[in-house]
Amino acid sequence: MDKGTVIRTSILLLALINQVLVIFGKSPLPIDSELLEQLISTIFIIISALITWFKNNYITKRGIAQREILREKGLTNVKERKSDGKTDLNH
């Protein structure tokens, strides 16, 4: 997986854990107002879910194969770099 996929997936997992804590009455944020806490948590989960949903993550075998085809045809934003005289893709 590339770095962007790992970051987006980590943010989504953090948001889901935060939401579960709020549901069970645990306060992950040091705020006394329960309504404010639920609002912030809900906004956090919505934004995280939307970012991870709409971003092409290439997690499945099919997605990884698609990414490789895109790279071979030069259709990605990944920049190439030289290392040890070989051209290799910067992840």
C-alpha cells in the first residue's frame, strides 16, 4: 500500500474508535458538554469517511493491478526517481 492509503485508513480507524468511545459514554475529548463532544465526533467521522470513501485507495488485488497498469502507462501523479542507476517509482 502507498503512504496516502495508510494515512487515510489510519484516520478512518481513529475516527471509528472515537465514535465507538462516544457511543459508550467514554470521553476521548476533555470537554464537559456532551452535545459538543457528539457534534465534534460526528463531524470527524463524516469527514474521515468521505475522504476515505472518495479517494482511490487500491487496497484489493484488482485495485493494485489497476494501479500498476496506470503506472506503466504514465497515468499517475507518482514521480519517478533515480537510485543506484535504476529508475524506480517513488511511493
